[in-house]
Amino acid sequence: MTHTYLPGQPSEAQLPDFSALPLGELASCTEHPVLSTLLPGVCERLEDSGGAVAFYDDAPPVA
């Protein structure tokens, strides 16, 4: 059995900024079913980054 160990405190690590990627261009020309479904929502959220947060509250309990 494997255990998932989560940090006790939030990390100070920053996620990379991928906002300069041409996601709109990719969304308009991709034929990949998953990308064509997800990219429009990602592009919409990139326009309003003020509400972007990350939560760890839904993480599995630590045994």
C-alpha cells in the first residue's frame, strides 16, 4: 500500500506562467477531442486571472 504525503504548509513555489502561449490559435486548429473541449474554457479563464486560486482542501486525507 502506498501513502500520499502532503506538505503541512502551503508551498512558496510559483507555477510557470504559460499565459503567453497561443492557446486561442491552438484551440482553433486542433482536431484532438480533449484539447478541443478544454481549450476554450482555459482561454476564457486566462482573460480573467483575478479569480485564479489553488486549493488543497480536496486532497485525500493523510493516513
